[in-house]
Amino acid sequence: MNFTTNEDAEMIETIHAMQSQEQYYHVTDYLSQFATASSSLSSSSSSSSSSSSRIMPPVDASCRELMAQWCSDIATTCNYKTETIAITMNCLDRFMGTSIAQHEIMVDRNRYQLAVMVALYSTVKIHEQEAMDPNLVASLSHGVHSSNDVEEMERKILAAIQWRMNPPTIMSFVRILLNLMPVEMGLNAKQIISDLIEEQITAIAHDYSFTCYDASYVAYAALLNSIEICSNSIRMDVSHIKKELGIILKMGNDDFSTIDKLRNKLYTQIGQKYSQSGATTATVSASTSATTTTKRHSSSSCINATISKQSRKESPTSVRSTSAAQAA
């Protein structure tokens, strides 16, 4: 892999600029952060039974998963870009790590529902061609929240995340890294690899355990997995590409250790997804001899949610009861 052209230099410079931006869009493990703080608080105030009891449990990973799926259903219905949802969840997750969200949102699932809806509303306003009306967003809550609530929450979220609404996404890194691949790889092979990367990203889209990884890490790991899967057909040395791209991404030994763990985690996640769904798609394993088919898996045909009629169980108003039942 030789990066000698001006175009290559510009793409590498763009990658470095995006990486420098990632520090502002990094997500902290806010669920563990809240659990630790709550544990300390309950220990110091165990004598007060009234303060330790809650009507409903706090926000957890199942709440996030349910609401992330709801956002995806809305995006499918409205033909929003997949990256719009990735940006929505990044903004939401960063907000949830702030002190105001830890104190006000984590303990109130109704407020969390509102925060998710508003994160989507704000992201669509910036990254899609048509904005959503606040009254429409309020109507999705079936009367739980008003348009004033929507606008107030938007101000609160934007202030907390310092108006940073343009995170580098996984696919934005992937597109550039694929363009840096050797010409001899061919457009067809690049498309197959891109499809496999998207399958991995789809498999982890709603999983909280992946939120703390920077987009560049996930893009790099998913790209290496996809090239490894196709290595027999495209005849490319994964270790060589790993080294070359690692230099571009300025990866050190600790970074490579994290990438290897992330690659295995991606393999496991996509394997679990397709074993649960029973779908016939890319056959993924952690061995270097893995091979695959390229049949794409899509759940879009199963989605019948509409903006005007929230009758499915993924409706925002069902987060409290559904997640509470799951937590019980």
C-alpha cells in the first residue's frame, strides 16, 4: 500500500482531523458512573428509607436499546440516513454522562424518553433536509410531553454537550479508509467489504457496551474483520493492511490490544445477532480462515412503525413499563 498521491495525502489529513475531533465526542460509561454514585449515596443515607425507594428503576441499558430501536424505526419510516441515528445516540450518550443528566434524567424514565426524542429531533434538524415540528415530537409521547417540554429539553441538551452535533461517525472513517485501499482490490471487493462492515455496525447499533469506543476504533476493527473474512477471495494480507492503516491512524501497542479485543467482540456480536434471528447472511467467526457469503440482512421489511400512529411496543411511552418488566 503506497500513499503517494495528493489525494491520498488529503484523505490521511482528513482522518487525522477527524481523530482530533473525537476527543470532544467521546462517550463515558455513564451507566457505571451512575451506579457507583448511587451506591455511595445509598450507603451514606441507608437510614433514610424514603430517599432510597423509587417508583421506577433508573435508566439502564435495556432502556437505551429500546429507544435506539425506536429511533431506527422512525428513521426507516422517514427515510433518514443511518448515520443520523448514530449521531443521535452519540449526542444522547454524551448528554447522559453530564452531571445534569446524571441527577435529573437517569432517575426518571419519562424524562429519558423525552431526551431521546429531542436528541433525534435536534439531529434531524441539522443533518436531514426537513426538520421535525416540536408539536409532532410532542405528539409521539401521547400527551406525556408538550412542545414546550421539547424545546426546553433541547436547550438543556445542547448546552450540556456544548452544541457539538457533528461527531465523526464510524462510516465516515470507513469511507476514507476504503478509498485508501489498493486499486487492485477492485470496486466489487470494496463493496463487499463495505457491506460486511455495515452488517457489523448494524449488529452493534443498539448495544450500550460499544458506546465508549471511538468511531475510528470501531471502523478500523470492522474493516480488518471484513478484509479477513474476504481474504481468500481478494488475496490480501490482513496483517500488512493492519500495520499500514495502524500507521495512518497513529495506533500504538495499547491501541492494537484494544483493537484486537474489539474485533473479537464484533465477531461475537454479529454471530449472536444472526443466530438469534435465524438469518442466512455473512458467516462470521474469529478464526483467520473465516469465509463468507455476501447476502445482506435487513430488518426494514419488518418495520411498520409510523410517525402519526405509535402502536408498536417500541413506542417511547412503553419504555417505562417494558424496561421495568425486563429489570424485574
